[in-house]
Amino acid sequence: MINQNCKWHLAQIKPNSQDIALRNLTRQGFETFAPNHNVTRRHRGKFVARTQPLFPGYLFVSINVLEGGWRSINNTYGVSRLVSFGADPVAVPSQLVEDLMLRCDDSSTITAPKLLKQGDEVRLLEGPFSDFVATVESVQTDQRIWILLDIMGRTTRAAVKERILQVV
């Protein structure tokens, strides 16, 4: 955070304006955070991996409510409004935002946790088995994870990269 008195708040953005809002808020000197995650979807018979916002239509902004400069956020191009109850915006728990930041890489994309061990239940995030739940059989040092998938009543063993797994 920029200042000890700053707290994280949630800004609602206009449709398809996340990049515009981020650019304009940064230009005004606000610290922003918009986490993304990788999603695999089927499009015209093929699997397509895309990066999408974790919270579509929202982004985090670090502001000091006591200074009063936060009102300019509501007039920023790309921003609809700060989420508030009453006259003042409501702060988001800082631990939540800090934990999200720790799980992100340099491009603000959520990464898989690094604490996988044998027997863990995991969800595949990409590929033809996207959203399947599997069991970790073993963890290799070359970032390959051997998993056991239940496909049509049979257990199938597969090697996947750790980055496409999420602990259930």
C-alpha cells in the first residue's frame, strides 16, 4: 500500500471499461488491483484458454477516506461508482486483498497454490478436462503432477503442470 491510512475499496466499473478505468485511476495516483484468472471454454468445437477478471465489473482501489480525494473516483472515465453504504465508501478487508495479491503473478493473474501433496483433491483449470476433479498421485520436481482422473468409471493416470490445478 502507498500509505498506512489507505484502505482497499471496491469500485464498480462500466461495462467493458476495466482497462480504461485502471489507466485513468493510475494516472490520478491511486493504487489499483484487478485480479484475473485463466478460464478454458469450448468455442466452436475447440478449447480456448482466456484470462478473465476474477470479479467482473469491479476492481480494488486503495484510498484514504479521511483525505477526501476519493470523490474524484466517481467521476473517473470508466468508473461507475465506489461501492458504498450511505455517504462514505465501505472498506474491503485488507487481509482479503493482500491474500489475493500473494496468489497473483506479475500480470495480476491468480496462480495455483504451490502446496500440493499426495492425496489432495484438485480441480483442473485448463484443457479438455477443465473443471474435472482429480486426486494427486505424486508430485515431481519438474513441476509435473501425476493425477488420477475418474473417467466413465475407470481411473486414468495423467501428468499435468501444477499451474493448471486448483485445490478443492
